[in-house]
Amino acid sequence: MIVHWSEGLAPASSFRHVLGMTESFRILAAALMLLLLGLAPPAGAQSLDARFQAWLKSDLWPEASRAGVSAARFNEAFAGVSLNLKLPDLVVPGQKPKTPRNQHQAEFGSPGRYFSEKVIGAVVAGGRSRASNLASTLAAIERKTGVPGRFLLAVWGRESGFGRANIPHDAFEVLATKAFMSSRKEMFRRELVAALVMLERRLVTRAMMKSSWAGALGQPQFLPTSYLEHAADGDGDGRADIWNSQTDTLASIAGYLRHHGWQAGRDWGFEVTVPASVSCTLEGPDQGKTTAQWTSLGVKRISGKPFPAAEMAKETFLLMPAGRLGPAFLVTPNFYVIKDYNQSDLYALFIGNAADRIQWGGGAFVANWTPIDKLYRSEIATMQRSLEKLGHDVGGADGLPGFKTRRSIGKWEASKGLDEVCFPSQRVVAGLK
């Protein structure tokens, strides 16, 4: 029974999760956690928990109500929910986010570390062992969406270990904490409202709402907005159950990729050799050429095989995730569809390589990842800001060298008469100081 008061919500105390402790001990424990995190409010200020409960009632509830969420479902979602101060990236409301000291001193690692054979080998082995048992399911999904099964298996394995990964967090606790006090509050607020809509529409039960520490749900690790847009009922039982159904999980991953523009009949890309005469500054999804044009410049498949005839007149894009210090690729638009799943070139390459190995065997990329100079993310961010001052578009000074940063480095190197490497180095950092 709902106690009707104000906007129809139960009192804030009904949301609190006692966890078997006395109220005074619970408050003391929360205060101690705040002190340890450096998030304690000024003396005499309203407690963070009280501010959170007030925020649920006065701020979040009106928006949820406008989205069609009933008071009953809102109460159900937040019964027993309190702030989880162990989550990363938390900021006290009203204060500016601070970059943790360890992030300033986080060493930037070689892109090659992402392709640990132990990790990618487990995805490949798990995908191959399931491919035959799920052959008819995967074939049916491909007929409907155009997405080959090997990619679905690779994403499934990478995201949740084929459903075996522990996904322990309460989704409403995670999303509410981050919507209230993370550096990306607006993004998590949208996801929190979407999660409430899922519950309101009875697409899920409250008990099903388990997530990662970032609020990602189920075996495909969808955020709530992605669930609402892409989740699919693959097994025909009337519910898109991405927590327990393998078929629904695979159909949902395919739905995501199809809705983001998957081009049926095309692969993700090809490992290539790039001659020195082809500048690494030509990298990027905004500098495409037909595959025939790339070959006329001397770009070849590293395997020695010709490019598929169907690809020659179609647009592909140069990708050099470590500049001249690692493998190079010509990728199709499908590569960037995979990248939409997780905004990382390395993630999309991982999925592409794992998918190929699941279906055809083979191994890691042929070219080696050359050792890189030791740099901290703070040094790369400083380098990016220096390049911005010179008029380069680096895609943001975040300490992570995306394709815009890589080609900006190459252009700066060329302007100084240096060999174009297109990757952060001590030489570039020193030269830009």
C-alpha cells in the first residue's frame, strides 16, 4: 500500500537500507566512508544520505512521473536503496570533480596489452564451443538482421564470458548513485529514468535488475536506454530476457548492431601493410577511400591475399591504432558499428579478430605491437593541449590518443621534418614543451 503524501511517494525513510545495523551505526559508517573518499560535507551541512533521499523525491520523481512511471513502481525501485559510496567517479553535488592523483600518474600502456592471448583465447574457445550448438539460432538471427553469428558470439564472450561473469550490483542503486553524484550525472540520470520505464512496462522484474558497477545490464551489458531500443525476444516467450536467455541475448546484440547501421554482406576489415609513402595522417573514419584507391597507393593485405572483389569499389578507412608502431588495417563501416558498442578502437579490433578466429581459426594479428615509450596520461594530456594551441584537432585532451590525436602528432612531426610515427613518444612530448 502506498502512503499518499506530496507526490504520492512513501517517506524517505522507507527507502533506507538498514542492512542489519542500527541507524546510528549506519550513519557513522557512511560518514566514515565519506571521510575516506574525501567526500565529507562541511560540518553542520545536511547529510549526504538525506540530500539523496530529498533528491529522489523532489527532483527525480517529477521527471520519472512525466515519463509514465507510477508512484508504485518508483517506490518499488527504490525500496531499500541508498548511496553506494564504493563506486568510482563520484563527486559531491555542488563541488567540482577532482582528477584522482593516481589518474594523473596512470601510465599509458601499449595498445598491444589489450590483446592478451589469455583473454582473447578464452573468448575464441568459448565461441567455437558454442557455435555448433547454436548454429540454427545464429543462422536465424543472421537471416533477420544481416549480422553473422561469429560477431554475436565474440561480443557475448567479451562482455560477460558467455553469461558466466558475476554481475552483482543492484542496478537502481548504481544508477541512482551515479545520477546523483558522478561527473556524468546527466547521462546516468537518463539511464535511471529508462530503468524505471523498464520496470513500469513490466519488461523486467525488480529482482532481475542486476548490473555492473557502471549500470550495464545482463549478458550483453546493455545500459537501460539500449535495452529499450535494441533488446529482442529471440525465443518467442514474450520477454526480452538478456539475463537468462541465450537466444534473447544473441538476438539483442544483433539488434543493437543492425540498428547502428550494420551492412550485411561486408566484413569488419583487413590487416594490411602500409608503405612509407602513405602517410599515417590519412587515418580516420572521415578520410575514406575506395579499397581500389588504397591498393593503388600500395596498401596490401598482410596475408598476401587479394581484397574481395566486392570490396574494391566500396569505401574503407585506414586504421593505425599504434601509428607506425603496430598493426595497420583497412576497416569497413561495420568496424565503426562494432565500436559503437564500446567506444574504443581496440575493443572493435578485439571483436573482429575474435570473430574471425571463432569461424575460421587462425591467431593473433600478424604484425607486432612495437614497444612504446613510457608516458603518463597526464603527459599525453599536456601534449594534446599543446597540439590544440597549434591549431590541431586532437579530439579532446583526455590523455588517451585516439585517431585525431594520432594524426595530429603525425602532422606535427611532418612540420618539423621528422619521420611520421603518429603516436605519442618522449620525442613528441619534449618537442612540444
